[in-house]
Amino acid sequence: MKKIYILTLIFAFLWIFSSMTFASSSFENILSDYPEMGKIERSIILEELKSAVKYKVDEYDLESILTLAKKRHISPLGLKDIISLINQAAKLNLYPDLLVNKAKEGLLKRVREDLIIEALRNRLEYLRAANLIIESLGDKLHKGDKRELIFIIVQNLENGLSEDMITELLNYSFGRKADLNYVRTLLDEISTLSALDIDEEAVLNIGKFFLKKKTSDTNMKEVIDVILLAVKIGVPKDRLSEFLRGAYRYKNSISLRNAILRFIREYSKNKKIKKVTPTTSLPPPPKK
């Protein structure tokens, strides 16, 4: 039994060694005629590539990045930065494929080299932040959902939601047994408001309102659409934010939507609308 175990280890080592050797040879072939790349730069990039493969980054994805980078005339220094950032994510066990996909997307779309590198740096920081948010949830999250939720968090950090807002909405979501698909839709809709510079407390209240009322995807979108309409016609964002902070007053998304429409009509009739207060200008809450 001991001999079988030792033989298994030997074969595993040989397989890993041969795989890395093959990858290294492939990388060297691609880099051998890379424009304006010196020996020192080539050596540094090869070390980064070998390290990435060691930490389980798919070698074919790396080959694809090298080929695209050569075709798009990415500088040797730029290529080194791209591979280095992917390698950092791999070493930290932070889903390096999410950086790989971002790099390939930028290269395929012919995005400027500096913008690709900036996007990768930001995504690495968002991955770090997402991992901390996941850890703060403790046992509220099923382990099998971690990767999907990491991606959801990263996307919405990129869309402008703050770490604090995402953390609070996730805790509120899991406290109400919301599934991941619903959480994804909720954060995607809420991030639309965040991009408009609407007060964060107001945006958070809308998110919690949707969760508390178990608002459907369609009704969620209808509420967001009328808020976007209010912004489009020029309702001051401070007054709109103040109105939205009172969302909890409404029975469901339909009554909230109708109240926002009444608020818009009032503004349209009188551009000099007075400051909204809960006791005067706010539309009365629906009768129970």
C-alpha cells in the first residue's frame, strides 16, 4: 500500500513537471519574436507565467493573452504588468480567471494598454474587497455559492456601489432568505441609481424596500424607471433623495411607483417646488 502511495506521488510530480515544461516551451515560442522585447524582460515575463501556471491559471488562457498582446502591439512592460496582476490574483487564490477574462476582453476590443492595466488593477482590488465582504457574512453563505457571489460583488463595485452598501444589503438579503439570482437583480438595479449620484441612504432604503416587500424583477424595474424619469426631467437630486428616503411608508412597489409619478407631476407643474418634508409635500401614504 505504501509503495502504491509513493508511486502515485511520483507520477503526480512527473505530470506536473511535464505540464509546466510544456507550458514554458509554448510561452517561449510565442515570446521569442515579441516586438522590442529584450532578454531580461522576456525572462521576467516567463517567470511570471510559470508562477501563474503553478497556481493553477489555465496555460491556454495565458497563451491566448500572449498571442493577442503581440497582435495588438502591447509593449513588453505592459504585458509584464498584465501577467503580473493575474499572477497576484492566483497567489492570493482570488479567482484569477476573472482577471484573465477582463484582460482578454480588453485586448479583443482593442482597448488602450494603460486602460487595460488600470481595469485589471481595479478588479484585483475589488476581488480583495469582495473576499472581505464574503468573510464578513460568516455562515450565512453556502460555500457552493461563494464564486458566484464574488463575481456579483465585483461587478457592482465596478458599477459604483460602495462596500458598505453591498455588505448591508447582502446581510439584509440573507436575513430574508433571498436567493442569489434575486440578489444579483437587486444589486444590478440599485447600482443604476448609485451611478446617478443619488444619496446613498436613499438608494439603500430602496434596496431594503424591495427586499422587505419581496418585489418582483418587473416591479423593481418599473420603480427604477420612474426614478430615472425624475432625474431626466430635472428633479433636483437632493429633493428626490429626500423623497426616496421615505419609501418605507408605502405598502408595495406599485404604490411607491405611483407616488413617485405624482411627485414628478407636481414638479413638472411648478419648477420652483418647495423643499419636500414628510408632513407637507410628500404624497400621503396609501390607505391600509
